[in-house]
Amino acid sequence: MIIDAHHHLWDPADRPYPWMDDSVAPIRRRFDVDDLRRATAGTDVRRTIAVQAVHDADETAWLLAQPAPVAGVVGWVDLTASDVADRLASIRSSTGGDRLVGIRHQAQDEPDPAWLARPEVVRGVRAVASAGLAFDLLVRARDHEAAVALVDAVPEGSFVLDHAGKPTIDTGDPAWPDRVRELAARPNVTCKVSGLLTEAGADWRGRPVARYARMVVEHFSPDRSLFGSDWPVSTLAAGYAEVLRTTGDALADLSPTERDAVFRGTAERVYLAGAPAQT
């Protein structure tokens, strides 16, 4: 069995997604669970984690209402609010709220690269950690210093680095290994082997995507690495099955136990240890 630890569902007709400009026109449409089931048909993916894609509490509520294979949701809450703990409690008491497994904020889109290190944000992430939820780090190179500061400020938290820290594979990123090593040195950080094909650009088949995937697992270890498809964003580069196959080929040297950790075990431990049975 495979757990896809990172995918999205959305309907731009329900709410605006500011990042959906003409560069992503092919995915600027509704993607729902029926689409997800079609995409994963013929694969061993049985459970998934749906991840927020806009700063909107209503989107989180919608994601929590989705049926199987969605087993958990990484949602959104205003981390700068003074009542983050109360807002999290309200989400969890709502329909499907027991499937909230994490929180994410698209820090990469904030004008301030130090946003994650702001005192009010650190306070909010402490509330996330106190609630027993993971916090996903969606960051680029410019946000790295603030991300490290946040992780160090909340040592009791569980952090998940999305898309391997978004290396610029298409243009080369010589500083990326150092960034990965610095976060991997923090034992409360895990890393998603996800989003690499789109970061590599349209010519990803001729670029060292596999090397980046292997380096994630080498630095974080299989027990702190987890597979994510980043579907449907990934369809800008390749179909679901090809993303899964490419990741598997890149990690073909892993032992069966290590492979199971990356494709199931780590996600289960980080996100789903307390999640209810699917319906």
C-alpha cells in the first residue's frame, strides 16, 4: 500500500486561488475526489493527504468533508490571530475535523521572506504543535533562514518540508544541498519527496530529478522522508502514474523496508497515527 502524502483538491469557481495565473491554465479548473480516484487507478495508492492551496478556512472545511481515499487534511488557519488554539479547536469539532492532521501557510508567497520567524507566527505554530498537529513548510531558498529559526523556536513541533524545499532544478541550485542538510540536522523535521518534476521544468526528463530525490532520502533517511505526488500541479509535467514511477525508479536502491517507509510508513506516523478510519 502507498500513502500519497501531498496532493490537492480545489474548485476555482468556489473561491479565488491567487496563484492560478495563465502559467497554470491547464489546472485552473475543478479537481475533486472523482478525478483523484481516476488518477490513482491502477496504482497501489490507497490513502492520501489533501493539502490546502489557499489561505481560506472555508477551503479547509471543504477538504475535511472529502471521502476516501482522502485520509487526512493539512489545512489552513490564520497563524497571526491571537486565538489560534481556539480556531483549531473549532475546526476539530466541526464535521470531519478529526481528520485534520496538519496546518500549512504558503510562506513562499509572503512578501516578507522572514515571515515564518515573526513572533506572532511562532506563537501560532506553537499552538499548532500543542494541538498535536504537524506544520508543513512551503518555502523556497529565500525563506530558508526563517524556516530554520521557526523550527528551532518550536522544538516540540513536528515539521514537514514540502517539495524538498523547492530546489531550482531547472537552472541549477548549488546551495540546495546545504539547505537540506541544515534542516535534516533537526530531528523534528521530515521531508517530502514531491514536486520535483515541476521544479525541473518542461524538460525534466533531461535533468537530474532522480539525484535530488536520492539526496533527500540520504540526508533525512527513509524514516524521515515521504512520497507526495503534488497532483494535480504535477500534471503540468507528467501524469500521476509517471510521477509515481519516476520517484520509485529514483529510489530503486532502497531496501524493501526503507521503500515502505518512504511510500507509506513515514506518512502514517507523521500524519495518520491518530486519524480515524476512512469512510
